[in-house]
Amino acid sequence: MRRTTLALTLALTTPLAPLSAAGPAAAPGHGGPGGPIHGTYRVTSGADAGRGTLRAGLEAGYSRFEVARTVRTIAVESTLEYAGTRELTIDGHGATLAGDHLRTDLLHVTSGADVTLRDLTLTDGGGWTMDHVATDGEDEGSASALHVEVPAGATGTVDLTLRDVTVDGVAGHGVWVDDNAGSAASVRASVRDTTVRDSGTGAFDRDGVRVDETGEGDLVWAGRDNLFTGIGADGVELDERGAGDAVATSRGTAFTDNGTYCLPLADRTDEEELACVEDGELDLDDGIDVDEADAGSIVARVSRATVTGNADEGLDWDESGTGSVVTDITRSELSGNRDEGFKTTEEDAGDVLVTASRTRVHGNLANDGIQLEEDAAGDVHVALHRVEVTDQAEGDGVKVDEVDAGDLTMLVTRSVFGGNDGQDLDVKQADEGAGWLAVVRSGEVDAKAKGIELR
């Protein structure tokens, strides 16, 4: 286990990475329509357009905005667009950008510029359902509160920073960083003291926060003290496809009651034409979903998380390609989800390295509390310390499968098991390879092991 601990330590400690009056305060630079302007634009009007409005400042080419404390609500009657290349910064001082069922983005950054929002609420009226959909016709559009579009030619790093932001009642993604053009840029999101709720409920597969990185760069997520709740699809989805890694750190965050958009179709799973149905089953979603395809790994650390009541998995990691999955979970609650509390699937050659400590995995409703799968040539190394895994309704407490060539080692210390519908521990090494399972100071454990040594 010494080599495994060193690998985990190295992977998990890698670094993640004067006011003007309303109206113009001109200086040449780089940015929006009509020529960029340095300085700060003071938003003094809550109207949709006109002097002193946010729209007027964007159209004039400003990139820095401060909302006057006398402005509580800013009406948004059509998408606010920013096409500049300088960082867009909005200090909201508690103001709300308020659409009224626009069925399109509230704020769209078209240039891949860095974005910082502080102390700001974005809402589009709420009340979205399957019948009250996000958009008309076949073109579903985005309908996000914030849509950051990264052009194909972008390089370097695109940064999103949210501090004390609330997104509420949006039909589409709450926040979407959209690098689907396959740029060479990395995407880095730093989200703190932020709430995204009751969003993604006006169309299929719309997340609270979604970050897509599909080119050569990395995807880095750093979240702290956030709440993602009542989202139609995933509370957070991080989707990295290409040569880079998906690196995620989450601390002190709650992911609750997400992924329910398709639940009203529970009695219609035979209708494959429905977007919600895949292979005869509802396509429900997770608390947080991290996907990595092609070359690159998933490196994730989750601490002090509350992950409960989600319609599919609580934490769901999927890696395909040549990379590995490295995860550390500490002091967290993964309970009452409709599927696994934590699931990891490594589809190709790559290792699965998981440590968990002082974490409760209780009462998840289907499959296993924790499920770890390595489906090709690769090793699996697991260490659980002071973990409670109890009362899974329809599966094992912890299930670990190493399907192809590769070794499997698992150490369980000072942990509690019981009341699980299947085995407390179901550990299998099915092909070439060796390994062991050791359970130390953990009381009575109902364990089943295949292809490895019990110690």
C-alpha cells in the first residue's frame, strides 16, 4: 500500500491553479463593440436599456461593472451579450438580473473571455416543467443564466469566478462554460458561496453548472461552500474530452435533490423516442457527475460534502481512455440517493485509486452504496477508514470489480457495516492479477472475495 499511498498523495496535492459615474470613462484597450473602454461602469438604472443600464455599458465596450446599491433589480428583456476579450467583472452588491421567461440566455459571453461575478442573483422567473418548456420548436437553444462560449481559436486558460452568486428559476443550465468547439484552451472554474437551485427544469439534460472542455486543455473545478439543489439534471457536470485531465475539488458543498426532470415519465419507459428514456430506463441524473474521455485522468477530492436525495448517483465518475481515476473523499454524507452514493467506472486501461475516511454512506435506494469498476487492464487500490456503510436498500455496501488483467488491493479500518441488502463487501478480481482484502477493527463484516487473498 505504500506505493499506492504515494501515488494518491502526489495526485491529490497537484495544484489546481477608481469608480466612474454612470456612462463612459474612455480609454482605448481590447474588448467590446464600439471599442473597449478601461475603467468601471456604474450601473445606476434597473431598466433593460438606456443611460446608466448594464446593457448600455456592455454595448459601449466596458468590461468592469459595479451596480449601485440603490439598484435592486435589473430587468432583462433580451439576452445581454459581451463580446470583448478583457475579463468581464460584475460586482452586483446584491442586485438581481431578472428575466421573465425569456427562453434564452440572460447573459452570454461570446468570446471566451474570463468572467467574474460577485454578489449577484440571476433568475428567469421559474415555474419550468416538461409542459412549460425552455424553448419553442426543435431548436432548444441554451436558456442559461450565464453562458460562456469558448471559440475554437482560444488558447491559454478561460477562468470563471463566482463569489456569493445565486442562480434561481432558470430553464436551461444555470451556468454553462461551453468549450464544445474543441479549443486548445483549458477551463478553470472557481465557485464559492454560491447557490444554484430550481434550474435546468425546462428541458432535458440541463445542469446546475455545466463545464465542457473538449480540446487539448484541462478542466479544473474548485468549489467551496456551495449549494446545488432542485436541478433537473446534474447539480454539477464536468465533461472533459480530449488530451487533458479533469481535476475537481469540492469542499463544504451540498448536492441535494437533483436529477429529477425525467421522473414524471416513470410509467413510460417503453417509449424509446422520449429523450428521457435510454435502453428502456429513465435517464436520471446525479449530484455531481465528472466524465473524462480520451487521454487524461480524473483527479477528485471531495470533503465535507452533503450528497443526498439525488435521482441517480450522488457522485458519479466515468473515465474512458488511457487515464486513471484518483479520488479522496473525507467527512462527507452520501445518503438517500436513488442509485449509488458513489460510483466510479474506468472503462479502459487505467487504474482506480480511492481513499475515503470519516464518511457516511447510508440508505441509498438502488444498487450499491459504493461501486468501483475497472473494466480493462488496470489496478484497483482502495483504502477505507472510519467509514459507515449501512442500509443500502437493494445492493451491496461496497462493491469493487477488477474485470481484466490487473491487481486489486483493499484495506478497511475502523469502519461500520450493516443492514445492506446484499454483501457488506463484495470484492472481485476476475482475470489475470492478484491482490488482497484486509478488514481491521471493523466489527462483524459480511464479506465476499473472489480472486484475491483475504487477510
